[in-house]
Amino acid sequence: MIRFLEFLGNHPILSGLWLVLCAALIAYLKSKSARSVSPQQATILVNRENGIMLDIRDRKDYEKGHIVDAINIPLAKLNERSVELDKHKTL
């Protein structure tokens, strides 16, 4: 720990740059993360607000078991099949 503090003291510009880069990385990752929804919130969204459940697992796993009325679009094909989700948008 002492060597680490000594390094920080001897290299303030490098240390400051490292802190700025870490903060920028954390901010970027936080802005890209998906919204978290609790099971209760998901139930309300589906039942009261016409929300949809999107299952991004492979078809094989989806067929083993899934949430009723969930739409299956494997993650690898999500970009090319995103048009299928447009019909569920409300205007």
C-alpha cells in the first residue's frame, strides 16, 4: 500500500489520467446498461400497460420453457429482427 501511495505521489499526472479514464469508463457503462425491472414491475407492465416480454435465449431453450406470450428473438438476431418489435409500440 505504501508503494502504491508513493507511486501516486511521484506520478500525479499519470494517476490523475487513470482516475479520469476510470470515471469515464464507469459513466459510459452505466449509460449503456439496460433498465432494471423487478418481478412486480414486470407484472404491472405486462398486465396494465401492454408491456411485452422479450426472451433473448436460443429457440431450443425457449421451447423448454418460457413466460406466457413472450416473444423469442435470440440475442444474435436481435438487430436484424428488431422490426418485429415495432408493431408493439404505442403511438
